[in-house]
Amino acid sequence: MNKMSLKRVIPALVLMAALLPAAGAEDVSGPKSAPKKPVIFDLSAIDTTADPCVDFYQYACGNWRKNNPIPSDQTRWGRFNELAEYNNYLLYSDLKAAADSPKTPLQKKYGDYFAACMDVDLANRLGAKPIEPILKTIASWNDRKKLATLFGQTEDKYAVGYLFGFGSDQDQKDSSKQIGEVDQAGLGLPDRDYYLNQDERSKALRTQYVEHMTKMFTLIGDTPEQAAKEAQSVLAIETALAEGSMARVDRRNPANVYHVMTIAELQSLTPEFDWTVYFNAKKQGALKTVNVASPSFFKAMNQQIATVDLDALKSYMRWHTVHRFAPNLGDAFVQENFHFYAATLAGQKELSPRWKRCTAATDRALGEAVGQDWVAKNFPPAAKDNMEKLVKALEVALAEDIKQLDWMSDATKVEAKKKLDAFRDKIGYPENWRDYSSVKIDRNNAVANAQQVAAFNDRRDLAKIGKPVDEKEWDMTPPTVNAYYNPAMNDINFPAGILQPPFYDFKIDPPVNFGGIGVVIGHEMTHGFDDQGSQYDPQGNVRSWWTDEDKKKFEQRTDCEVKEYSGFEVASGQNLNGKLTLGENTADNGGLRIAYRALMNTLAEQNAAGQEAASAAKIDNYTPAQRFFLGFGQVWCENVTEQSARLRAKTDPHSSGRWRTNGTVQNFDEFGKAFGCKVGQPMMPVNACRVW
């Protein structure tokens, strides 16, 4: 849940293939019935035949996993998915009403976006026609020196970019400023390792990728022979880009993605691409400097521009065009795209109903428009008030934890406390809603709508360059089931979407809430002090605030977690990457400890108020401590396809549900005490890892 800069995260867009329309006469009606609302603290989920001291995940989630197989339109099914599905249904109800009978201009806008997405007949009639203007523009390009002109045109007119990313970002050395940044991009597979690994599985996936591209090229009119040649050209270009791309683990170090250059220096790095022409086309001609996040990538890009023949570069751009807009094209494109990206790469058996996909798509496109109505119905003021109290309780607990650390010097503790005191807390939804008045939505043109929104977001992002940072801005929509910490902002963010059961219910007993949303709060706070967040100061600048000795002790403790989690297997022969998941693992472990401390403080306050019986009472035959750990464990109940488990192990900085649960409790001795475990049992090892 940690959030680094949006420009420094390569999103696993392939997983969005689940949102593509299905082939054939698709049912465009809504849900047959409302999904079941998730419950918090589910007694029926517990497998009482399992020993919590041997495998707590099985104990907390065994029956849930047995009774909740992966739906055919999913690659993973867990408590997050349960809540997301329920929120999506509530959001669908708002969108359907807005599409049928809008009451406000804002409802008319997002209702039309949703209606256009739902019009499967129109998509099938148009087929590939919506992208023909882009393909013709690419076909007419015949001058290597005018590539920057072409890119400026395709981005401005059609909202599709190639090879690299360009946008704004906070300056690492002065977080109050927004600067321009160019970064690596341009790959069609989920990660650089998919191109570079030489194991048989990776080779087979590359073969299937080429077959997929070949089929897509035939769908836009190529002969099978021509399509096969083009697909090979694309693979060669993307492989070269992958070789120049920085690995995900290396990108975790902020210093590795910070190389401010003058435009002249960037031009010298990539002489084959005219940056002045490109920046002028993006209305950023006044730029004097830009952060080049991955210089090695741009060297590789320059080599491709200089040496690859024009037809191969055209094939590359044609491929990324059809790939970019496949969700909005006719059935043949969509079905083929689903077959590779969702079925082959992630093990998904079939597509979600169209209403789910269009609801999610509208939320992504116009999230702070649809979010306003959703919040009004589903996040009452009492829930927000209670959540604010929980956050304050966790901040007090983290301050106590820092003060009592036996491995940190007093000098560093003072600096850590300063950072904690500077946290910004964002709960539920933004103070200021985004203005979408300039976005033109056409009820009869889904591709144009996608382009409109992309162009709006691009212009909005670039307009930030040279301006002060908006400290109140959000990067998730209100219905989202997630949370994040932004180190450059030094803020913790909890959308209303996650502030529901099974994470949170302001009417339930404190142990369950502290075990659910309390650990989520503690998790996001700990991100401020993980291997990445610890490099940022209270103002969000990359600056060391540690003594040298304390930093060494910190790294020794995080190394313990790297080794521990690298030993956890998620599929046969596929372990977690302890370095990739280090930040999230540190946050999981710290979050659990901090939330437990906050709970104990709360129960102590109840005792002081004469509520001893209430604070110590068993409920459902579980003590408060046991209910805390069960509330935590049940958040992570899940089932996942083997393909998705393998993909996530390579691309996801989060550990799987099993190891987010067992890996965390086995490092916290209070768990063993709560369930009467003996030292030496799996969930109470002799040697445990601890950072915070």
C-alpha cells in the first residue's frame, strides 16, 4: 500500500484485461441480485481443526478459503475482492441511475461515460474504426528525424504515447515544487524480467506473446505473414528497451531514479530524439531542466530510434495503439486481448459481466465525480469521526514505540518523532473535489471518451510543473478498497471504500477494529519508516536524518526480513522476492505491533473508566487479544490462481495473503502469548525479525 511517485511505478496494466468486453451476444443487463455485504469477524471462516500456533492463516481463514473458490471472472478472490465487489455494486446503482435519469450536470457526465461503455452493439459495429485515424497517422510518418513531432501529435490528438513516459513529479530535493520528469515505459509484458529471463516458462510466455501480437495485427488488416514479421519486430524492440530498463528492486531507492539534467544534457543523452520539438508540442517549451529517472533506458531507446528500420518502429507504435484501446474495440480484438493478458498471464477463466467492468472503468476515469455521490450514501459522518480517533490512537502508539526502541539512539528518535508529528491524515475523501467541466463526454463514443479523460489527466498533470504542490490532492478515488502513504507528501490516505467491513465497523468492539483497519493505519504509518520512506524527511525531501550507526542497525533488521520472506513459497518453485516486498513487509510487521499497542492503550483507558469487565470480556469465546489477531488475519483470507501467484511474485511489492498473515504474527511474541504457543513452534520461532 506504499505509494511512491506515480511516475516511478510501472503499473501492471495487463491485469486490467479482466475489464475487457466479452465476445458474442453479451448480456448488458445489470446484476441479477445484490452481492452479499462482507462481514467483520467471521466465525464461520475459522478452521478450528487447525493449530493457530502452527499455521495461523489456516486457522483464521481455512473455512473461508474452502467455501470461497475463485470466481471464474477473477484471478484472485479475497476479502479485498469481496468488499470491492460490494462497493462496485453500490457504485453501479448510482451510475445506472445517472445514465437513465441524471439529476445534475455531473451525473449527466459520468452517466454518459458509463452508458457509452455499456453499448456493446456500437462497439461491435465500429470494430477497429475508432483507431483508424491513429493508424493512418503512424502510416504517413516517414522521417526518423520527425519522430518527436509524431509523438507530440499522437499524444495531443489521440492521447496515446510510445516508448517513454513524461509528466510531473515532486522534486526529491525540494518537495514543495513540481518538476518535469521522463521515465522508462514502452513494454507490453508486465515486467522487464519477462523479456530477459531464460527459464522455459519465460520463453514459452514470450512465444505466446508473439502469437498474440500476430493475431492482433491480422485484426487490423495485415496478412498472416506480415503480422508475424511485425510481431517479431515489436518483441526485438521491447527486449532492447527491457535490457535498458531499471529493475523494480533498484527503483525502490529514490537516489536511483533522480538525475536532474538540463534539456541540452538530455538531448546529448538521446541525440536521435528532438526533445525541444517534443516539449513544445506538450506546451512545455519553457522547461530548463527535467528529471531523467532512468538514464540507461534512454540510451537504449536512442539506440533503437537510431538503428531500427522505420517499418519496425511503425509496427511497434501500431501494436501499442491497438493494445492501448483494445478495451473499447470490437469483440474480436477484445477476446484475443483477454485470452493472452488475463487467461494466459493470470489464469482467469472468463470475463466479468460488463456492468462490473464499465462501473470500474467509470470510477477510474471520473472517480472524484462519481465518488461524491457514493460517499454521501455510504460513508456517514460518524464513521469519519471514529476513524479520526483511531488514527490519533495509532499515532500515539507509534510515538511510544519509537521512544522505547532499544536499537535507536536518542538523536535519531528525536528526528523520527518530528517526522511522525508532520504526518498529514487524509480520511474518506478529498476536501476539494476535482473539476471535470472541461472533459467532453460523448454517449456514443467510448474510445473518444477514453481519449478525452486521458488528455484531461495529461494536461492536468503537466500543468503542475513549476507550481507549488497541492497538499490536499488524492491519488485514489473514494470507493477504492485500498490505502497508501506518500513519502514526498508525508501523508497517509484512507479512502472511504476501505472503511467498511471486513476492515472497519465503528459499531463493533475495539479489538476487531484495531486488528482490521487499525493494522491498515499502522501499516501506512510504518511506510514512513520503511526502507524507502525512511529516506524522506518530515517535509518529504530525500535527506538522511539518521546517525550512521542507527542506519546500519536499521539495515541489519531489514535484511532479516528480506531473508525471511525470500524463503516463503507462493507456487511450486516460486518464492517471494524479499527485496521487492521489503517495504510492505516492514509495514505489515510494524502496523501489527503499533495497532496492538494502540488497542492495549484503549483497553487501559476503559479500565481507568471503570469498564474492566468490558475490556477483558471474552466474546464468542475469544479474548480481546485473540479477537485482535483474528480480525487482522481474516482481512487477508484469499484464494489465487497459480499463474497470478507467479505474476504477482515478480511484479507486486506486497506478499501474498498467507505470508502477510503468518510472516507477521510469527515475528510478534504477543501473538504467541495470546494463543498459548510454545517457543519453537512455527508461529513463535526462537529468532524473529523486528524493525519497528
